[in-house]
Amino acid sequence: MNQKEHFTSSPLATSFINAKGKIPYNMTNDYMFRAVLQSNNKVLRGLICALLHLQESDIRSEEITNTIVLGQSIASKEIRLDVNVLLNDDRLINLEMQVANELNWPNRSVLYLCRSFDQLNHGQNYNEIKPVIHIGFLDYTLFEEYPEFYATYKLININNHHIYSDNMALSVVNLSKIDLASEEDRKYHIDKWAALFKAKTWEEIKMIAGNSEYLSEATKSIFQMCSDAQIRKMCLEIEEYHLDMQCFQRIIAEQEEALAMKDGTIAEQKEALAEKDEALAMKDDTLAKQEDIIRKLKAEVESLRNNY
């Protein structure tokens, strides 16, 4: 039985209370991530409050500005399933799930941040720019020498650490390092959100949610989305897309490695030929010197014969 048959033929429980066993797709699937946050405003609010250390009363309004039609096929150019949120009409939040390490996240996230920051229309004042924060959920360690669960980066003076601007920031939630969550991370339940995203069974996800109003709402939304055959189909398509991309990247990496080995072999052959040419040149030089000595000796012998 292949993966597609497994997910489409396995019936879900008729109610969340009775749900047991493996979750077809959790929120590390970026389509499920998008579907849950777009379909449930309370989950979106709860997650933003946790990440930005806010109280729900701090949020007057939130609007996803790049909504999609859930369950509808996605064009390849729209395969990036980030969630852009206008918060309180005065701040832009970009949320993105990226579990596969494509070795380009620093540059990608900076590019996305700059695109969001470039928001002024002709004639607008620079002071009208809304602050922007990009938050990426990664299932790998971005900087191996500095492992961290929840890290935030800003523009600062490298000498005195004075912040140049508070209007743009990058944050990374490392789903593979939940054990490194700080006391503050745990206070705002960011570690529980991360664990919920990665939960693989309904029993596990219920235990993580516990009595939390927002986490419980998220688990119910995941169940709702998993109960929708069209949503599951789109989750599978996204999963297969990422698997194809990983396969292509592996093929490219193998080809680059083969080319590098070929280039290395060619370089070694060129070096060997150069050494051979150098040896032949030295040999020719030695022969030339020997011939010159022989000529001089012959000339001396001839001179001696003529004198006698």
C-alpha cells in the first residue's frame, strides 16, 4: 500500500474526542499550517500572542492579507505557503513553516523580510512604513555553533549593540530543539506550540494541548482539516512536491559531486602531465648540457692534436 492509498483510505474518527492513532498530516506540513491558521482566527491570535509575548487584549485586529481558497489546487508559482498577517493595522507579521533544510534560509528569510518592508506607495512618507517581523519555523538547526530554540535577530551596532531600527526583525523557532526552550519561551507556551506542530498521534496532541484554550482550539482545527478529503489531498500534493524537490536537490548534489570528482581527476591528470613535461624539460636541458660538454671536449681534443 503506498502513502497516498494509506491516507485516503484510512477513515478518521467521527469526532475529535474519539480520534486515536496517527495524525494524517500535522502542522509541519505547510499546507496544514496554512489551513489551520487561515480557518481559525482564535488559533492565529493565540500563536501570535505566544510568539510576540502579547496578551489577547493587546490584539485589536488581525487580517491575513494573502488568503488562498482552501482545498483548491495551487499554482507552482504560489507554492510558498507563508501567512502574512496585518496586526492591529500597524504591524506586519510573516509566518512560515519550513522543515526541509535547503541550505538557503538566511538569504531567503532576509529576502522575504525586505519584500514585506518595501511597502510604501509613491508619495508616502518613510515614517509610514509598518514594522515587519518574519518568523520561520524550521525543523533543523540553522547555525550549528549556536543552537537555540527561539532566536530573534535585529539590525544593531556591532560595537555597542545599539538597535539601529526596531522596524524589522527575523525570528526562528527551531522545532528540533524544543528542549532548549528558555524559561520565557515556556512562560508563553512557545515550546508547547512547537510540540503541537510536530505531534504525530491524536493521543499525543491532546496531551500537549491539555487545558490550554488556544492549543485545544488548534488541535480541533487540525482534526477538522484532516477530516476534509480535499484538504488532505492538498497536504499530500505539497508533501509530494517537497519530496520531489528534495529528490531533485539530491540528484543535483550528486551530479555536482561527480563533476567535482571529474574536475579533480582532470586537475590531477594535468598536474601529472605538467610534472612529466617538467621532467622532460629537465631531461632535455641535461642532454643539452651534456652535448655542450662533449662539443667542448671534442674541440679541446682537436686543438691538442693540431698543436702536436
